[in-house]
Amino acid sequence: MAKKAASGGGIRIVPLGDKVVLKRQSASETTAGGIVLPDSAQDKPQKGEVVAVGDGHVRQDGTRVPLTVKEGDRVIFSSYAGDEIKIGDAEYLLMRESDILATY
């Protein structure tokens, strides 16, 4: 199975094992009533798109199990999941597949 890699500014991110790289969905800049929110008041969304996946989990017997999510999947993840990383001008989240709650 080929590894998928996210790239930003000429640098490739290749997640290892059960890790996934996500691009977070943009935050809502206005409320439902039309009030414009400053950056400090905007909640970071818990939704994103998978841009790269690792090669899978390793079982105790040494066999590798591929990840359930794939590149392009839209997902919902835990609020404090993952590590934010910045590559060039792009921001990504690097997290374990187990921190992903659902696809949509």
C-alpha cells in the first residue's frame, strides 16, 4: 500500500503507522444572526479533511492492518485531538486514527 503525503510549500508530510494528517475546516466568521466574530471568539471546528494517511496499525503478531479512513474523507474528531503543525503557509493537524470519531 502506497503512503499518501500532504505537501505544503515543497515539504511533504508522510504520517507513520496509525497517524493521519488533516486540514481543519475553516472557522465560522459570523454567527447565525450575522454578527461578525473576531478571531479570538471563533471556535476551532472539530471537522476536517484527511490529506494523508499512514500505513496502518501493527498487530502483536507483526501483521499490518490498513487504516479505515482514506485521503479525501471528511471527518469529525475529538476537540483536543492531534498536534497542530504549520508547513509553509498551510496549517495541518497530525493525529491518531483513533482520535477520529466519524466520517461524513
